[in-house]
Amino acid sequence: MRYLLQLIFGFCILSTPVYGQIIDMHMHGYTTNEYYGGNPNPANGIASPATVEEHQQSIIALMDQHKIQYAVMSASLEALENYTALDKRFITAHQDQEDGLLEISNFEKLIQEGKIKIFGEIMAVYKGLSLSDSIYAPYLKICEKYDIPVAVHTGTSHPRLANTCCPNYRIETGNPLNVEDVLIRHPNLRVYLMHAGTEHYQKTIALMYQFPELYVDVGALLWIDDFTKYFGVEFLKAAKATGMIDRVMFGSDPMVWPGAITASIKFLESLDFLTEDDKQKIFYSNAKTFLNIQD
């Protein structure tokens, strides 16, 4: 509770953005066993709740504060059930887990039942794979059949990944061009690239030019450190210069640090090369179009 009060009152000077409502395309939820919070972010000191219950309360409080109409919650099935029981604004996105993908018939059944609305965040890069790998093919076919959006991690991630959690990870696995074959094979599949390819952002722009149906979210590019912010700014400048702003969506990717939601909003608001109309599109209307949200 102390953390929640600090979170709310610590950011109370930030008013709701002039753009009105926000759709956040990139959040994560956890079960008690999955939760790894309790320590400040090592790159920037943003605090983390000690328990998953405090994480849930903090995320919801910030959604209220910033008028976040919907948030794509990427998590395991158990975590999705827990978070959506607390707040119906969460859009259920099934994240493929370290222990493997769901059995394919169960995956389809959960989509039919409305329990999976988005497939992702797909974490193929952490396994040394890409979305074009054959293991994802039957899942993508089902997503195309039911018009389920697919969200895939692109770009790099935490330092020293290959020496810690993910021995098969390589920077090149995050290259968005690894998604190109999927876009060719599944022309009706709704896909968005999380983190906009980060250091591969020029490849992301090229893919967006070739595939006018492709969207991206800015993910963790707006809050972690100078590395991510640099590529976030460069990508947004390139998207604006090439007429791609209409397919760029806001996503905070706060992981276990809810304050990153506020940090992301403030950073995007501070970018003076973006017009008010650009920011409104990124914060809200682009995602509304991508998700087929009707008024």
C-alpha cells in the first residue's frame, strides 16, 4: 500500500495528456510465481512493487490517472485471468512461455472462447528463433483464420542476455526482416512489431513501406535508458519523415516497474518534432484502428 500511495502522489503533478484517452499496446502481467519485482530498475531507478498484488493495484491506478481506455496485457493464461478479473480494460494477449507453446487445439479453443484476443508478446528472439520459424506456422494460420492480431518482439533486449537467461539469443534474431516471410505468407494477418525493431528501426520502416498493413508499438523505447530513447527518437523521426506515423502505436512495456507508464507518456509528450495530431494518433487513434475498436 505504501508503494501505491507513493506512486499516485509522486506523479500527481502530471495531468492527463491533452490527447484524451490512451490505448497502451504493451503491458505485462504475472502470477505470484512469475513475478520478479521488488527492486528498482537498474538502468533508471524506477521503483517496483514488492508483490504481484501491489503491481496489479499500481497498474490499474495509473490507467485511471492517465485515462488509459484499454491496455494489451501480455501474460500467461493464469496471470491473464487474475488481471482481467480486476479490470475489464485489459485486452488478453497470450505470451508464449519459456516451457513452450500451448497445444494447438487448446490455443484455437481459447480463441473461440474469447480468452485470447492477441497472440503475443511472441518471445521467439529469446530462444534464437523468429516468427518465421516453422513452430509458429500453425498458430499464425489460426490467428489469420480468426483475425487475431499477432505481437512479436523485435530489436534487442536486456544486456548480457546470452550469458544469463537466453544462451541462444543473438542481436540479429531481433531483426524485423525475420518477420518478412510471415507477412508474405499471411497477407491477411494483423501483425505489430513491438519495440519498432529498436536498433534495426530502418528495417522496420522498410517493412512498413512494403507492407501497408503492418503496425508497430514503441514499447520500452521511451523510458529505459539513453540507448532505447535514442532509437525511439530516431524511429519516430523516420516514421514521420516517411509518412508512417499513422501506424505507430503507444506501448509502455513497464514490466515490473509501473512508473514506466508515466515516464513513457511524459517522454512522448516532450518530443517537439511531433505535432499534437501525431501524438494523438500514437497515443490513441492508431491503436483504435488496428484493434477495430468501434465507438
